[in-house]
Amino acid sequence: MTPRIADWYKLAPAVMKGLIAAETALGASDLGANLIELVKLRASQINGCAYCIHLHATTARKLGESEMRVVMLDGWRESPLYTARERAALAWTEAVTRVIETHAPNDVYEELKVHFTEAQQVHLTLAIGVINLWNRMGISLRASHPVDTAQNAA
């Protein structure tokens, strides 16, 4: 995959600075770094952004997520590896990421309310919105993830 624009950060520095500030603020919320990474990874899987899948799977592992939880994330509904809180966040992630289809249904939101305060609901929804923006940038401008040639040969 050949990037369409090599360094879009340099071409829109003020906006990129704002997005990074938003990421920093969301990271300081009480959602928890691991939950945020799972949400980012799941949205990226749905959207098919290889760059972001690579980035967030790698980050999740660095935060201590097991290989199995990272690999099984696409099948979270059928896996016992995720808590009720994580399931509510992942269901909300799918609903918001696919909002054109789902319209963020009430049943998913009701379950979200069981596990998250209103402030956390706002932070989570913002985190989902931000990763969807990054996904759209990465896919549209053909961001390419790093490739480990030693692993690629296996």
C-alpha cells in the first residue's frame, strides 16, 4: 500500500495538535488505558484500518493485555475473556462506529449506563468518535503500518 500523502501531520499541524490534545485528555479520564485501547482496536477492526489495528494491538499488548484478549476481540460477544463493563463499552463502540446502521440503540445505551457514569459515557463516546476520525484519515490517505520482515517471513 502506497500512502497518498506521506506526512499529513505536517500539512495540518494545528488540527493534528488539537487531535493529539483530545487524545491526551481522554487518556487522563477515568476510563482506564486498557479499556480505551480495546475500544480503539475494536473500532479499527470494524473500519478495517490496518495502521490503527497494528498500533492499538501493539499498544494493548504493551499495557499488559494478553495475546488471547487481543486476538479474540473481534469475537468478544462469544468469548468469556471480557468483563461486563468491557462488553458494554464494546457494544457501544460498535453502535457508535456503525451509527448510520444502528442509530445508537436504547438497549445498548441502557447497558452502558449500568457500568459508566454520565461523564464516562461522554468520554467513551468521544474516544470512539476520535478513533473513527483517525481510522478515516488512515484509510483515506493510505497510512501504512510497519512490517517486521522477520515475522512476515514466517
